[in-house]
Amino acid sequence: MSANPEKTKFGERKVTPEEKTGLVRGVFDSVADNYDLMNDLMSGGLHRIWKDRFVRLIRPKSNMKFIDVAGGTGDIAFRIRRKAPDAQITVYDLNQNMLDVGRDRAIDKGWIEGFSWECGNAEQLPHPDNTFDVYTIAFGLRNVTHIDNALKEAHRVLKPGGRFFCLEFSHVREPVLSKAYDFYSYNVIPKIGATVAKDRASYQYLVESIRTFPKQEDLKARMENAGLKNCSFSNLSAGIVAIHRGYKG
């Protein structure tokens, strides 16, 4: 064993890559049943507006093949389905509990055909090169152990001309608003997690993971390094979240 094993960030802690994968899986095992309710409470419902905007930018069509990575509970996949009823959508997530919640929601809606629910790591997608027209990942990239590997996998499985879309918490540019947002994140969100989900630690991690995620320009550069072309980003809510886009040449 190496005397200096590789380290990565789990929130603000330094851990090995293997530890991070297990810890992230544990977080979402814990929060799966309350995940959608907590999103509403933490964002004041804004996450619904952000996700609607995200899917409008994609302009889904029924002849497209989608993979929604970190898509467990189905929020993005279901929005795509409403816009493109005959599309083939693969929902892919590290956490089986999240997928179970999403599959149950789809069944409740009568949406059985057209979905594939797959459990696995975003760094190792079990699909051939040039498979999908659109790759989406919403509020999941920051939980990946090796972000650059996930971006390379996204590029690999996209068809030539295929499109990559990432919706993720990002970095507020305005200093006064940034301080207010930090105060809310660190002092309020973990308390909501403790009260509603009975799990303060998982929501403390989710707050910390936002702060350690690459800034907007940094993520754009890493997308380009992964082979994606014409990369760009748009800030929403003053940079609380950002949408990054790119294409496979």
C-alpha cells in the first residue's frame, strides 16, 4: 500500500476515493425517503423552477435517447418524459434506495415503459461509446469522487453532436449575498435536516460539498479538458446554481 494514499474531499474532510464513494452512498441511503421534501424546504421551492429551466434548455424530443446520471428520484427524467412522451430514458444512480423511490414514483404515474433504472458509478457507465443524444446530471456531479472521470465518461457515451447538461449548486458572485447564503447554508439547512429527516450529518455534508465544488469557470475548463466542445454556463439565482452545457464534436 502507498505510504501517501490519494485523498479527495467528502465535504470538508479529506478521505480516500474508496471512502468517499461509500460515504456518499451512505448519505443518500439515509436521505432517500425525505429527499424531495427536503429539496422543497431547503430551497423554498426554487429547485422546481431551476429544474424546469434546465429541461426547457434541453428541448427534449421523443426521438432522443437520454441518460440522467444521479437521477435517482426521477425529477429530471419525469420532466423530460412530459416534454417527450416516447423518449427512451435511462435513470442512473449510485444509490439503489434513490432509484427505488424514483421507480415507485414512475409506477404511481403509470409510467412503466420507456424508463430504465440502473445502479452504478458515474465514473464507469456500462454503456457503449456513442449511445446517447443527451446526458444530464442535476445536483449530482459534486458527489462524484473523480469529477474529471465522470466528465470523460459523459463525453464517451454521447453520440457525435450529443449534448451534455449539468445543473449544480455553484458560487454566488455578489459578496453580500454570498455571506447571507453561507450563513443560511451552514446554520439553517443542517437544522432542517435534523428536524425533518432526523439526519443533521448528511445535510451538513451536502452544504460542505457545495463549497468545495469547482467554480463556474473551473468546471467549464474541466468539461473542455474532457473533450466537450462549445462549453458555456448560465448562472441562476445570482449563481446559487449554474447550468453548464457542452457538445460532443
